[in-house]
Amino acid sequence: MSEVEQEPGGRADADGGHGSAAGHGGFDPNVPSTARIYDYLIGGKDNFAADRAAAEHLLTAQPTARTIAQANRRFLLRAVGLLAQSGIRQYIDVGAGIPTSPNVHEIVREHQPDARIVYVDNDPVVLAHTRALRAETGVTALDADLRRPQEIMDRVEAAGTIDFSQPVGLLLISVMHFVRREEDPGAMIRAYTERLAPGSHLALSIASAGRLSQDEIEKAEAIYANASSPLVLHSPAAVAGWLEPYTLLEPGLVSYYKWRADENEPDDTGAPIAAVARIG
């Protein structure tokens, strides 16, 4: 569908899709999906043989990949919980991935029972699961490409799901490492945030290059060469640059494991990093 279709109960839905970040041309279970690789790493069941094979290759190249994925999930729970407790009642989750309980709407509604959430993805398995939330009034599924922020925000605004005059929680969780350098990730983030009301917040997590050697970076990126989206391990300095227009909440841009937590961190030269920033 080219536009979001509004359904009874304040819900919108969209069909189709392939891959959490890239454009799609039909579903092929033999093409590894970034969403389903992540699902496998965190112990999910909604993945295919190609996804599992890619994930196992990743674990060979980076044995801590499963631990990192699980730490990313815990960061999401902490960040969304903080935003909900602060009073934010609207969320746009870009590259939402396969729902894993507690999912964003469940976390938020512990504090904001009438919250509205837009899940954006274009992996068909993700969309099938999100469509299953039809009974959840205020939960919306949008089939769209991460790399088209203006289109996504236009469609969300046109559907009336989100009130852009009120604060929004924008979630870019473990997706920006699927954006190529030449696609200007910083400009992409600004395009998402430019129409959000003051008091909105951005939560971002990303797997970055850290102190990995060029050989290690190339091995990790090669695993995703034939997946639904490429892997690009940006430097922590580049990620910090993307966030310069915003005010970072303490403790700033830090490891997944250390954002308002003090978890044991694996001995790894990679740098999974995360931040929550105030917009406006």
C-alpha cells in the first residue's frame, strides 16, 4: 500500500515488505533478514534457516554478538521506560523488529495507558506479527523504508495517529548501522526530528566499529553483504557527530551496558553504543 490505511479502533495497517531497513521486491526466506537475524540472537523463534546461518557466521566473527543483542534489548527497556515515566505518550519505533514481550507498547502502557505507538518496518514477518496486535487500540503498523524519513513522517502525520504538536518518543534502536555513509545518517536523523515538538526525545542504539581492526570490520560487514540490509560499522566519533544538534541525557553516548546501568561488559574491542537525547 502506498499510504497508511486507517482501521476501526484508531489503528492503521500496511501490507508487504522485505527487510527492516531496505526496499523490498517480494519475500524470499533464502535472503537473510536483519530483523530475523536479531530475533535469532535474542532467542526468538521467528526466523528461517538463512537467518540462522547468517547469525552463526556473525557469532564466529564476533562471539559476543548474542550478548550485545541482548544488552541492546535491555537498553531499549530502560530508555522507553524512562520516556514513559517522564510523560511521553506517543512513540514512533523505526525498524521495530519482531515483537518481543515486553514490547514498546507494553512498556509504555505501564505508565501511559492511552499511549499511541507506530511500529515502522518492512520485513514481512515483522509486519505479520504487528498486524496481530489489531486488538490493541492505538497500535499502528506502517510498511516503510528506514531511509525515507520524510515519507514516513508524512504518512504518519497524514494518518493522524501521532499529534505532532505534542512530544514524541522517536526510537532508532539498532538500525542506523544499516545505513551507508554516503546516505548521510546524520541528515537522516535530522529529517526524522525536524517536525517533532519541543520535549520530544530520540533513543538511539548502534553497533559501531570501536577499536576493531579493518580486517575485523570487513569480516563482520561481509556477513550482511547478501542480507536484506548492509551492515556498516560507523565510528563512535561519527555517531557523536550525528547527535550534536540534540541535548544528550546523562550519561551521554555510552556503551549499551552502561546507559543508566552497570552491567558486566564483555572483553570486546567493538563498541555497541547508545544515547537518549532531548529534541528542542
